[in-house]
Amino acid sequence: MAQRKRKVVFTADPGQLRRIDELVSAGRYRTTSEFLREAIDDKLKSLFASRLSEEVSQYVAAGHADENDAMIDAQAFDDEQ
């Protein structure tokens, strides 16, 4: 079942809003909502990548660097940790 989009209210710096409006006016984005969805998605991906990098660094620091690469990948994405 597809999830429905939800509306939210946020507070932003007027300068940020002006720059977003300029991007929308220039045709880079259709709407402010489209810009915000993309920005949020980019931030979430960045946070996930940072978390993954930290987890791998901790794993290597614990002395597991010589283990099988496939096993490291599987453990890095294990939801139970």
C-alpha cells in the first residue's frame, strides 16, 4: 500500500526562502515542495552514508578488517544492530 504524502509547516530563514524561490522561478524546480522533498532526501542519504561510514570504521577499529568483504557488507546493513 502506497503511503500518502503529508503536509507539514516549517520555519526557514527569509534568505533561504528567497534562494528557493529563485530556483523555482528559474525553472530548476516546479515548486518549493519539490525542492524541499529533494533536499530532505539528499540529507537523509547523507546521514545514512555518514552513519554507515562510522559503523564500518568502528568495525575495522575492532580488528575485523581482515574479514571477508561480503560479510562486512552484510553486517553493515544488518537492521538488528
